[in-house]
Amino acid sequence: MAKKSFNEKLYNSKDLPKIEYIGYDNKMAKRFGAGNMLIAAPIEYDEVMKQIPKGKLVTSDKIRAFLARKHGADFTCQLTAGIFINIVAHASREREKAGSSDITPYWRTLKKTGELNEKYPEGIDQHKFLLEIEGHEIIQKGKRYFVKDYEKAQHEL
């Protein structure tokens, strides 16, 4: 069986979105908290990421909070959010390479603390390049890269 493309993964929502209750006695509650946890569909991350205008930024935790509010959940699964944001980025790059103009500006989505995402297409160097083209200053802290003053450029969802 052939491996699915990122776009096939993006549009394969299965039974998502869904909300699962995480009880206080659940092992996950210690890490993520207890309450109603949303597992959003991959395409929902794409829809939000497409809303971020040039010059603006959003963090993964802001997207997760937006989707939780949208679905009436207490929080959103961090693990699937990271996976699905990565799928969005690679699916957009697949479309771009195929000549499509349907591009999701995934590079405007940062990790929670304004950090660049090494898992995006072509890694940190490409992520850094795309952000600098839009006027953002990138700073290095050890082996990690961040957008300087990213909070000032945050897009409200």
C-alpha cells in the first residue's frame, strides 16, 4: 500500500473533531489537565493558519485555545495539535511544489514560546528565511531559534 501524501492526511478527518473527557484520575490529567479535551481535525488547523496575514504571527497554543473555544472544550490535545500543524505545513509545501496557488502560510505559526519549528519543510533554515522575508527578526538562543518580540506581531484569533 502506498504511503499517504500530506494532503491526503490533511483531508482525512476520520471521526474528528471529537471531545474526550479526561478525568482527574487519568494519567493524562497530570500532564494536560482534566476536563473536556478536543481532538480537532487536521483541516481545522489549516483553516486557522490560512487566516494569519503577512507580517503577523500566531503560536500553536493560541490556535489550540481558539479551537477549544470554538468547540466548547476546556483544552485541545497538544500531541495531535503538533502533528496536525506539521501535516498542514508539509501539505502546503506539496501543493506549492505541484504548482498550486493554494498555499497555507505555515511559517507564520510558531511554537508556544515564539520558537521556530525544526519539523517544517526544509527545517529551521527555510522557516527562518520565510519569516525574515516578511520582516521578522530571528534570534538564536543556544541551538534554538525564536522570533524577537513575537508577541508584538501576534494575530488575534
